[in-house]
Amino acid sequence: MTTRAMSPLQQRMLEDMQLRGLSARTQEAYARAVWQLAQHYQRRPDQLGDEELRQYFLYLIPGERRDIVNSVRRQMGRGYFPHLCSLS
């Protein structure tokens, strides 16, 4: 089995969640939500701007994917996307 190297941003996010004492399931949910955001735009989350995140939230809401919206917003509030916090 091969393991994929973690980016510095992913490593920081994982470490910060561990320091906060988040459960493994919560960590997985947050990581999945951020991964889905990155996949949607085919770019790293820290390369996205305010309007892109706003559009992503609008894209998610009609499909009742609020769990993803809430996970990404929680991550924003924790400082992973400080330039996007005005949207949370």
C-alpha cells in the first residue's frame, strides 16, 4: 500500500484539529469537506478567494449539503481560511 505525502496545509490542519481534541470522525469530516472544496475548483483551498467560496456555498445549499457547508465554515472560523471568514 502506498501513502500519499501530506501538504504543509493538510498537516497543519490535522495537527490543529488534534490539538483541539476533535474526534477522529470530526477530523475526517472536516478534511473531507475541505477536500471536496478543493476538488470542486481543482485548486488548493488557500488559493481560493472570497467570491469562489461564496459561490461554492451557493452551489451546495440547493442540494441540502449543509454538512459540508458547516464543516468548511468551521474550518474557516479556526483560521485555515482567514481571508474568507467574513462569509461565515
